[in-house]
Amino acid sequence: MASTRTQPEEEVSVELSSQEKAVLDEMIKDAKNSCLSEETVNKCRAMIAENEEQNTTAVSGISPVIALGGTLKNQTNGTLTVHDSKLWAGIIVKKYPDPLDRIGLFAQGCVWYKGIKAAVVYTGENSAGVECGWLLAWADSKTKGRKIYAKCGRKSDFDCIDWGHKKDKLKKALPVVRAHDSNTGTSVYATIFGVESAVSTEDAVVGVFTG
């Protein structure tokens, strides 16, 4: 009887190592002055107005919005490029960094009641020279909170993405995630966080791709 080779399952958790926590903590400190700068928040509000999405009650003359900034860090040996992306809700204020050499920024926004839901996939080579993919997805909503999901592995796993499946995964996600693929030695770890005020919610996604 021929033996069947069992592929290692994808590992997804919220348990981060002390080193990973330190990297994210440093990125969180920098986020306020980079991806969540006043300039980014103001640009987000202006683009929402331009796209006629301000159909909510104004507070002191300013419509409440969610401004989400992102910082992505590439800790692989090479350059990563955007392979695919998905925007279920929200608007693009600043595009994903492409290529992603070491650190890159992006920004998204929405009116409070609509929320943001998006995902991006980067591809590149791991340390063994194998083509791999790193997926990061997030949801930011006043009613449903902040959630983030990640997956990584061989590039072929991301050539025909079932976005409905990823959306379902995101519904069950938490504000912190770590994904690891034992076949390729790749990992993604990330968090989504923010501060709410009367007129805006300024949130950020910080994520790291390794392998």
C-alpha cells in the first residue's frame, strides 16, 4: 500500500515571541508620525468628501471618519512585490508600497458606519530561493471592531485566491495575528490598533513579512 504524504498545516496564532513583540512595539511608536500623520488623516477626510461618502451626522462640522494607516516591513533577503489585493470596503488614500524593499507605508479611509475591509498579497523569494507569498487582511469597523488575518506559503497558493474564504477567516480573527508555513519557513506577524475620538478613529496596521 502506497504511503500518503501529509502536508504540514498552516499555523495561525496570536502568540508572538519577545523579539516579534519588540519589533511591532517599535513600529507602533513610529506609526503616529508616519502612516498616521496629520497630513494622512486630513488627506483621508478630503478624499472621502470628494468621493461623496459623507452621509453621516457631522460632529462640530466635521464628519466622523476612520483613517487607517499601514506600515509594512520586509525582513526577507530580497524585494517583495504586490501580487494581488482586495478592497471590500473603504477607499484607498495611499497605495500599497510596490516594490517593498524594507519598510513601506499605505493609507485607507471610510466614514464610520461603512468600515474598512481590505487585503494585500506580496510575493518574492524566501531564503532558499523559493517563490513565496505573504497575505495580510484586516477589517476596521465601529460596530465589529478591529481584526487581522494572515497567511503565507508557496506563491502557487496565492495564484487563484478564494476571497470569500479569506473574508470568512477575517470574521473570526483577532487584533493580533502570527502565521507560519513550515514548508517554506515563511512567517507573517501583525497587529491592528487605534485611538477613537469624537470626530475620527485613527487606526494603524503594522505587519512584518519574514522568510
